[in-house]
Amino acid sequence: LTDVYSSSPALGRYFRSAQVVYYSNASSTVFYQLEFSVPPSTEEFMENTMNPDFIRNVLRQNIYDED
């Protein structure tokens, strides 16, 4: 995750760290925490760039690109 987000053109300059919070081998489930350092936020910036769907889609696109 660190490589994905630190090299992202949209999020790389804001990304600080990724940490696994929970991992279950039985169910193939991983919960992770991403840390971003954002400028003094505006409503538009938080709604668009820091939107959870947008952040997920950066990872999803990286997975698709590797296939």
C-alpha cells in the first residue's frame, strides 16, 4: 500500500503511512489505516480528493493496472 499511495499522482504528496490494523487469514480480510497529511482543508478538497471512494479507487486502479 505504501508504494501504491506514495506514487499516486493524486495522493502521493499527501500520503504519510499505511498500517495493518487487523488481519484474518481464515477469511482473507485485512483492515488497514492510511495516514494523510493534508493542507488546511477546504470542503471541496475533503469531499473530492479525500473521499473514501476516491482513495479506494486509487488502490483498485493499481490492482487493475498490474493485471
